[in-house]
Amino acid sequence: MYIHQNLPLPQKRRFANTDVNAFITALNTMQVNACMRKQSFEFRPWDVLEEINYLKDSEVTANTENIGYGWHSETEPVIDAWMNSNTPVFTNWAGLISYITIGNGPEALKVPVIKVNFGGDWEIPICAVIYLGKRHLRFYTPKVGNVFNALSNDAFGNDEQLDDNYCKQLGYTYDDIMEQCDFDEKSMEQDIASCFIPF
């Protein structure tokens, strides 16, 4: 069951760098700076979001207890093996990168992103992407095709009463959403593509 198919595509546009090497360089620089500041070589997946300070950059909020990489349609975030690794500093950024295609035919451009799932144990995970803007790494949460409470802009499971009220407006029950709701990856990619201005 998909929801949020009829939400309008984003009006606010964001500049997104198409240079994958620049993206990887920015990720490596962020990691080195974080390790130097903490005086530790420990760097874990959730540190990526912490360094981007994504909550200031995202309209939709969820708990970050569970971080997964690559969109998945399970009801729980998929925890990458990286999280459970004993290797403190991650270097294989290229292995996490996906591409969002903008435009058609030979004029199409591809923006490198890292797809992220995040949420608490009691929440339905939300999908988002990390990308490189004009100067900094940024974070974007697509609305169309995603799974969250569009009235409160929180993950489902964060507030049962608010979720129940929103579900009734959609014609579903709270249990319908918690048990049967799924992401629509194609719609989310269309949302992202309409938001990004590639350069």
C-alpha cells in the first residue's frame, strides 16, 4: 500500500553537484574533520548525518536510532554491515553511492547521492538522500512516495494520536499504515529529480 502519491512535487529547488569525485572528496573531508575534532578515529554511519546536522536541513524528522543505507521496502531499516564492522573509519564511499537521473536522453544528468533510511525502533523508517550542494553536503527528504505523517512532518510511530488523526484523513486506520504501508521508490526519485538543479 502506497500513500503520498498525490502530494505536489517540491517548489523549492536545490543545487546538486553532479561530480561524483567532488562528492566523495566532501565525504572524506567531513570524516577526517570529524575524527580530528573528536580526537578519535571512530567514525560510524550515524556520524554522517550528525556532521551534516541534517535536522536543520530536513522538514521531516525521525529518531536516528537505526540508520540504513540504500532504500529498502522492509518495515525496519536495513543496517549495513558497516555499522557492525570493527573498522572504525569508513573509506568505501563509492560502494554506497546511487544516482538520481535528471532529464531525458543525451541531455540527462546524474546526481550522485547516498540513500538513507532512518527511524526509531518504534517508527516506520523514512527515506532520504545525502548529496553535495554548492559548497556543503546536504540532506533531502522526498515527500511524494515516502512514508511519514505529512501533517506533523514526523515519522509514523512518533505520536500515535497524531498518526491516527492523519490516517483517518487518508481513509486508512493507524494499523493499516503501521502494518501495510510501503515506499514507492520511483515516486521518491521523481520528487528528488524535480527538486534538484544539477550543475
